[in-house]
Amino acid sequence: MRAFLFVPALAATLISGCSEAQTNQSEGSSMASETTGQSEQDGKKGKKGKATDIANLTQVGKMDEVPESSGLALTGENGTFFTHGDDGNQPILYKIDTEGEVLARIEVAVKSQDWESVTRDNTGNVYIGDVGNNNNDRKNLVIYRLNPLNPQIVQEIKLKYPDQTEFAPKKKDRNFDCEATLWHDGQVYLFTKDRGRGETSKVYTVPDQPGSYTAQLRTKLAIPGQVTDAALSPDGRRLVLLAREEMFVFEGENLAAILKAKPTQISLKGAGQTEGAVFTSNQTLYISTEQGRFYTYQFE
């Protein structure tokens, strides 16, 4: 059974200037170290980086029973997370512990075209983003809202982008794929993966209520990478945009200020195809990879 509520499309569009990323190279930074710098130098010399060389990153487990982990969210119970498989896998939410061991499998009563992200609100609802759009040609983008205690009742948040007029656009203009969503203050934020130029992540929002919406374009972020997930710290002062073997860290007094800040780029070279991220505290970030590796990254 699915519940539907149709709401008029949003009209207002607010676009702010791009924030440029900077690589953190200072010796005393809490987000980088000499080890990370050495790993980057080795990469330039053609050597492969190792996860053990990345400062503040620790592998804590492996998800052997989760096929291609592609998102990560808290469950509301200490020491447990939700994750799910990537494109082509079954519509199942996996409940895992801090070592990546599967505690439960929750079958969701929907079809999965390209699940790419999962996020949770402050009342226990989970939002699964079936918004993967590799070819930028989908017209059926949807976010599924459900309570994991009753996964047979699923509500749909259907969406379209206000600035997409071609399906698919020219290759250089393909910036309508999305692998990163984030719930905050009654809105679901979507951060695009720039498959065209690989230089900009657009930030859209839709209400967290079921219905059909034209997403609101909030801002554009200058990100020299392809975003795979988003995580906001519990105090709301730090945003991480995960990308493949790297992440971009924004800081500010609140999310509005964060989205205007200049991000710090941190290399995760050697960690694998990093796909999921969620904070468990203001300092501790959990990261999952498509290969099943499970890490913590510790901010100081």
C-alpha cells in the first residue's frame, strides 16, 4: 500500500555564487597530515595509495553481505546504520552494526531502478533516493519515504529539475545525476554528480512530504569531483560531500552559511570507491565503499 499526496510545484529559485574548493596542505590542519600529503605525492609518482596511509581514517569492518553499498544513514539505535545496494540490486534496506555485520534485512515494497542514497529525519522516517540518473534521461525520479517499522507503506516524493529541458542533454551539460541526499529541517537536499564537466555540484531541495514537485535550485558548488554522498554533523556546523576517494568539507554556523563557505578537499586515495557517509558525532564520520569496506574518519 502506498500513500500519495499531490502538492503544487515550487516556483521560487534561489541561486548563490559557487564556492571554490581548496586543498588542505597546512601542517597543523585537523583535516590533513604529512601522511596524507605523502600519499598524494606517491599518487603523482604513479604509486597506488593505501587506506592505511590516510591520516584519521581507520577501517573498522567489511560488509560482506551487502552488495555494492551505495548509501549510509543512522537507524536511531546506537551503533547501527541503514545501507542499501547500488543500481541493479534488490529493494532491500540492510541494518548493519559498526563492523558492517548485517543485523536485519528490510524488504521495501517498491521497485528499485537506481537507488543511490538514504537519509533519515528526526522522527524516524527514512528517505531512499531512487534518483540515480547516469545518462541524465530519466523522467521518473522519486524519493521513497517510509518508516522502517512498517516498510509495506511507502510514500512517494516525485521530482523534476527546473533547469532540465533535454533528456538527455549534450554530454558536457549532463549534471542531473544524483547520488547524495540529505534531510534537514523539513527538506530533502539533493547534490548532483556532474558527469559533464566534473566541476559543479548543484544543490536542490524538495519538501519531505509526499507529492509531485519541481525541485528548487538553491545554489551551485564548485566541486572538482563527482559527489557520491552527503553528511551533516549533529551540531549542523560541518557538511561533508563525499566523492570517489576524496571528500569536500564545508564549515559554518548553519547550513545556509555552510553552503556559502569554501570547502577543504581531503584525499582518500586508496580507500576504494567511497559511496556512503554519515556522522555519528560531531567528530566521527562513517564511510562505506562499493567494495564493502567500512571506515571511520576522525575530525579533531
